[in-house]
Amino acid sequence: MGKVWWRRRILFIIIAAVTVVLINLLIPVKAVSQQNYLAVPDRFRGKIIRQVQLSSPNKAIALTFDDGPSPDITPQVLSILKDKNIPATFFILGRHLKKFPQLGQQILADGHTLGNHTWHHWHHQMREFIAAREIESTAKLISEITGGVRTNLFRPPYGHRYNGLVDYARKRKDVVVLWSIDSEDWRGQDISVEELVEQVVTQAEPGAIVLMHDSGGDDNKIVQALPQIIEQLSDRGYIFVSVPQLLQLSFNAYTR
């Protein structure tokens, strides 16, 4: 009787173990979440950059989008980037992310990088506690809606460097990302699609950072221009990378 009982117990243990293995095989493995800190070389932390000097012969360029997410422009930009299999960097406003958190999540899910562009897009002179609130509240919301992802990329509204925001961002060791090419899509009706494309393509250089916007409504022509920009730059041998990837390819970054 004792031997039979032990055999049954051993058989039960074996069956249970096999069952656990089978369940683990059948249940889809949860995707590994992105690292909490987007990797940029330490030497760029707390620095201001406009463009990088590449350490390789690759003609890499970074496309960046400001002021989103917006329900009219952001999904169209994401669709174009997905179709072309191109990563980009989105500097988002906290107040817009609060309204459209699913778009922020989609940006990340599509493999793009999030950067901090303050909460309100204010550019007047600020005391430190206001600058801190503009940056920290947006950083906190980004972390909350993405399940803990943090960014150490910051772009000041209008590129203003002396109103308190950049000083605070540098204190927290963010990389302050400006740009070397302004698409001027913010001009709305005052710029044509052709001019917008030319504005980017003719100024393109390896290591450049391009400023565009995924907001602005019907006046913003970036959705029409973006496929042409990508096509013409690709024909010239450029590859497209996120800002962190661009920094990883560089041996120096500079403002100018």
C-alpha cells in the first residue's frame, strides 16, 4: 500500500511539473518593456546639442517632432514612419499627453523615442520652481502612461535657452536637444509643401537634427511633405535614427 501511494505521489508530481511547462509554453510571453532610461552616452548628459559629428561613415540623420501628440497629425505621421520603417523622436507637451495618452503609448509602441517639451510650451522667463514644475510634471506623466519609461531628452519651447528651463534641465542631467535644420512647417499657410521639402533636403548633413511638428492642424503641411523628405534623403544615402541612436554614433556634439 505504501509503495502504491508513493508511486501515485511521484506520478502526480511529474504530471504537475509537465503541466506547468506546457502552460508556460502556451501562454504568450509578455513583451519585455523598454528600459527605464533611454540610453545616451554619459558624456552628453547635461549638454546642449544641435548636431553631432559622426564617428562612422554613415550618413545618419534624426527626424524630430514637437508639440504633440495631436489627434489630427500624430497618427498620420506615425503611419508614414511605420510604412517607411523609420524611427523618430517626439518631444511632447504634458498637457497634450494628458488629453491623448493613447497616442503617447502608440509612439512608444511603434519604436520611437519620447522627449520632454514641458507642460504648457511657455517661453517667458521663469523662476526655478516654475521651470521645475513644467519639466517634472511632464516627465512624471510620461512615466505614468508608459509604465515607467523615463526620458532624459529635453527640448525647450522655441529653442529658448535663457528663460530658466534649460538651466533646470541641465541640473537634472538631461540632454538638451536643439536642431540644426528647421523645416519651418510652423509657418502653416506661408510655406508650400515644395518649399518645406527643399528647406530640409538642401540643408541635410550627416549628424543633423531636423525640427518638425506633429501638431498645428490643417495648416501644417508636414504630412504631405514627410514622404518626399524621406524619399529624397534616402536617395542621397541617408539613414534615419532616433536622437539617442544619433548620439551613440557620434564622437562629438556641438551647438552652432
